[in-house]
Amino acid sequence: MAYKYEVGDVLTGKVTGIQPYGAFVALDENTQGLVHISEITYGFVKNITDLLSVGQEVHVKVLEIDEHASKISLSIRALQERPVMKRKENAPRKSLQARVDEKDAVGFNSLKEKLQDWIDQSGIKG
């Protein structure tokens, strides 16, 4: 590494390569780091090339430095404002059981109740 970088540094770099797992960003003539696909932006990223292209200048934050392996982990997402999560409704959330009970008030009791009718209809003697 030509320059000494530290965790937390905010830098401008140039995208030098794109792989399915992330984008390589040159920080200087001799140093590049990787922006993992999960650190590109908030939300799901299906295809990195929809957001980044080779040669594009990007602002990145240094997340981790492994001097022994000469690897630098970078993030674009860390410099973005976290999106506000929208609630579908303002009503309090119901438990899974409460939702099941609400949609299926009869539950499995109907099977138990119908079983004897089905046995009688089948003509099977018990």
C-alpha cells in the first residue's frame, strides 16, 4: 500500500472492476479495495452494474484493513442516509397465532367434526 489508510477514512476512488460479489475501487495508483455487494447501497442489489460502472468515481468509507493480506474493505452505503422504513399500517402487529386464529376461526376442529360424517358416508363399519 503506497499510502497509509485508516478505518473510518472517507475517500474518493475509481471503480476498476465489477464482479458478482462486489466492485473493486482504486484508491491510488497502487492500492485498491473491495466494496462488497452488501455495502453498495441499502436494500437488495441484484446486479451491481445497475448501480456502478467501471471508471466511475465513487466516495467510499474504509471499513476494515487487513495489512497482512493487503486487503481493504470499503463501503459506499456507509456514506448514505439510512432510508426510513415504512409501516404498512399503524395498527399494532399481531402474532402469527393471532393472524391464524383470525383467518381460520374454526381451525382444525372442523376436520374432527367432519371425520365421523365421512366415515358414515363411506360405509365403513367402525
